Amino acid sequence: MKAIQMLRPEAGAVGFSTDQPIPEPAPGEVRIKVLNTAICGTDRHIYHWDDSVSSMVSPPTIIGHEFCGHIEALGDGVDTWHLDEYVSAEMHITCNECRACVAGNQHICEKTVIAGLHRDGCFAEYVVVPASNVVRLDERFVPPHIGALLDALGNAVHTVESASSIAGRHVLLSGYGAIGAMAASVVEFEGAASLTICEVQQGNSQRARDWVESLDSKVPVFVHNPATEGSSMLDEIRQQTNGGVDVVLEMSGAPAAIKVGLDLLYPGGEMMQLGIPSGSDLAIQNFARDFIFKGITWKGILGRRMFGTWTEMLSLLERGLNIEHVVTHRLPLSEFSHGIELLDSGQALKVVLDPQK
């Protein structure tokens, strides 16, 4: 079969081959024929062999963890699924024994194994996953190019839905990458009082403006570029939001963006932190003023709840959530490296790959 492998522990050491063995499902597993798969930010970190992920990957490994497809083979003991069902899968494989799992928090399992990092993933014609991790899809609401990126949509939905509420509240979203763009769509769909998007990368900032232009919405949406607008931006946003925002969805991890979010939070507000700072430490200026004396809630967000977030995001898509604008490029699997180039240069939001081409 075709597959994309990280071949060696060094930047750019990725290979496309057509002679990888088709994996056989073990007892309790299923084999899925991949229709579409999508490049994630984590895949970019693997490709560049960044410190944040390099310790988790042992080349040679088939990478990739966002996909959809049809069940093609059943391992022994699997009787809850049928051949040819249209599915995706949660690629975090949990122990179901640690304190987090027992408490129903499998998304923060102490012993998580991630397909595409710790074991072979889905940048291939076929992938094997535990049957218990499979999620049924409905192609009427989830076409394959959208089914390919549900992992990322789950992160966006989990971030948004972790706030105590969105409807009728002023929301600031920092970072309009792929997950940020999906989160923005969820916020608008859920009827916020306003949505303010802050993005410093020029291509993504323009894509945010293009998305706003395409909307037919009652929700006011503002786009700001902190890199070009300066300190006057804060006063303008406060004016647009009646004194400050109620919820910050921090998707970038940039210390400057985190500072802006804390500055703009109205007393009693909430910050949902999905973005990961590039450094291991983070210095907070005016911590007492902007955190304690405001009485805010700051919550770290990791992945998706298993499987509550999946149920919620599939319901959103069935109800009409539109994230078509997030998919900017669709390529054959063999052009994975070109997809990385498009993402690195800021020309793409989400790149979907087709292993069947």
C-alpha cells in the first residue's frame, strides 16, 4: 500500500512509498480503507523534527492521525461494526485503567498512545485502530474531506464548549489557523454577542476577513491584526465589546496574544487555553491585576473529550455548522511534502490528502 513514513530522526526525513505491507487487524481491532486524511499541526512538527514531538516518534513510523474511511476488515471478537461502514476514529488510544480514565477523563489519560506518533497512523491507504475507538459518520452531513479533519474540529469544539456559555457573550479568538477558523465558525453558529478575531499572520488574517465577508450572520465579527494596529487596538475592542470580552479562546500559544487576552477580559471572564507556548515557561505581567483581581477562570484544554466532544461536533455538523472554508487545498497523498510547504508558507489553512490518487 501507499504510505508516508518518518524514516529517520531528522528534519524532513519523510518518504512516500507504494510497497508498505497492508496491516492486519489484531483481536479487537478493525482495518479501515482511508478515503481522505488531513495534515495537522502536529504532523508539521514531526516533519521538522521539533523538540515538542521528536521524543514521541520512533522512525520508521507511518505518521498522520486525522482521517475517515470505510471498514474493510474485522479482527477477532469484533461484533459491533460491519464491513463498509463509513467511519472515523479517535486516534488517542487510552489505557482505561489510570485515575483519569476511571474518572471519565480519557482525553488526559496518563498512558495515552497516539496513532501516527507512537504507532503507525493514517497517512496510508489502510490503517488499523481499536474497534472501541471507531466513530460512525453520516455522509449526508460529513463528506469525506470534512470527515478527514474531525480530530481538529474536535479540538475546536472542545475549546469553545469548555466555556460556561457562548450565546450572548462577547468572545475573543486569538489565532486564526485551522483550529481557530473552525472555532470561529462554532462561536458564530452558537450565537455569540460578538466575535473578535486577532491574527498576526497576514495570510490567515486575510482569510479571516474573507470569511467574515462571506457570512450572512447577526453576530458582529471583527478582525484585528495586533502586529499592525498597535495599542489603540485594545481601546477599539473594548469599545466594540462594551468594556471587554467575556470569553477568550486562546489558540496561538503566543505570549503576546495571551497578554492581550488577559488585558481584554472583563472581570469574571474566562480564558480557554488550547495554544501551547513554544517555550516551557511563561511570564505573566500584571498577574494580580489581570487574573486575581478580575476573578477570571483560566482553563487548559487538551484534545477532545472521548467521546462527548465527538457527539457534540457531529451534532453541530448535522444542524448546519459550515467549515468548508477551512479546507483550502486537496492533494494526492504523494504530495504530502508540498502540503507541508503550503502550510509553512501560510498559503493554506487545512490540507486534505487522498490516498486513492
